[in-house]
Amino acid sequence: MKWGIVFSSTGFPDPDEAVALAQAAEEAGFESLWAPEHVIEAKGEGVTPYRGTTSGSMSRLSHRGGIPDPLIWFSYVASATKRIRFGTGVLILPEHQPVVFAKSAATLDHLSGGRLMLGIGVGELPEEYGAVGMEFTDRGKRMDEYIDACRVLWRDDVASFSGDYVNFDQVECRPWPVRRTIPLIIGGASKAAIRRAARAGDGYFPFVFPGEDPLVQLPKLIGEVRRATQDAGRSPDAMEFTAGGARTVEDARVFADFGISRLTVAIRGRGDEMRAEVRKLGDELVAKTADL
């Protein structure tokens, strides 16, 4: 079992705290740090509820100091670490111009020695799309096309792509990722997310809504993705599953039986308490579940 620390950027948004967390996690044997993306937080009356919390507010996510841009936050802590990997959880891909995004992601992957993973989703907050000047209603179609366009730019020395939303002809977009690709982990729980993961994902990060039982929802969603991946002509065994919700060895065994190979936990302490918590989790979880 691999372990990551979720909400790393929002829990530790300040420079010294960010580096301290990343170095402590690396020393404790954590595989990865995970950071969400929301460019803005809508504050007006009658805004679309954020379904990641029971209150419908994003304030719990951002209360420590906002929601830093995940790629810039990762770039900062990458320079202070050597092994730990970085995953977006999740980045809202259709809010980005895909060629510019492909360049930014490839640059970070190149400079960090191939340590980037991209958890990606379509999001569901129209206010955020409006703020960045992107259309909300066609975000799913653009997501599918953006995935393909990014992979062409990373893979081909001279890349061409012709689609409904993205077009370029015989271009070079360097630096390239270390492995000439970056793992794409599809996040979500909708039928569209399952279809997208089956068609194009290197992995899947299911979203379990507050109030739902992960012991019920996770095996259901993973089973649906595995079946859809098989139907798409791809091997389900090549799909890597990531999930949160475990904080004990016994939990990890249950989640491993579901087919999950990476678990994420949140760190609750600050300062010296954070370091002690990370060390304890490293000893009691990471080391004791390495063979799962």
C-alpha cells in the first residue's frame, strides 16, 4: 500500500510549513502529497453549494490560508525534497487552456524528476468557470479532448491535433515530461467520470460524498470502473485506484481487498505536532502496510 497526505497545500499553505510537511512526509516514507484546486471561492448569496462538505461551504477547505495553486505549491516543495511524489486531487482541467497547461505540468514534471501525477476532474461550480472565462455547459466534452491533446504534446516530438476545441499543427512543446507522459488519475463518481476513467485514465480516484459510507460506495464504484475498463478494451489490472478514509492498518487491509493501492490521510497538527503526527503515521501505517 502506498500512502499520500491529502489537502497538503490547504493545510499547510505558508512557505515554511509547506517545506516542513513535505520533508517530514518524505522522511516518514509517504509516497505522495495531494493538493486540490479551486481558483476562486464564491462568496455571494445563492451560490452553488460545494458538495464536498455537508454545509455546502468551501470554508473548511480554505480556512488555514486559502487554496494555493497546486502546481506552484508543488514546484515550491519539490525543490526541497528528492523522492516524494505530487498529485493533484483534483485539478479542474476544463478551466485551463490545455496547451498552456500541458507546458506547465510538463515543466514541473521535468524539474522534479518525473514526480508529478495529475488527478483531474470537471468540477461542478459554474461560478468558478465564469470567473476564469470558460464555458460550463460543455466542460465534459472539453475534458475528453484536453486529455488527448495534452498526451499528444507530451508524447510527440512534433505534435499535431485537430478537435472541436483544440487545434495545433506541427508544434514542439518542451520541456517534455521525464517519461513522455504524466499519469492521469480521473476523479469523480458520475457515470461520465467512470466512462472517462475507463477510456483514458491511468488511475481512478472515486469521490465519496459526505454522509455516504465508503465501505459501500468504494467497492461499488471500483467495480463499475473495472467493468467499464474491460468493456473499453483495456486491462482493469492496469488501473491504479486511490482513495481516502483509512487511518488504521485494519482499514488499509479492507481497502486493499477492494483493489485500492494508494490511500490518503489528512494531517491535523501544526508545527511540532505535525511532525510527530507524520512520524507516527509513518511508523504505524506506512511501514506496517507496505506488503498489502
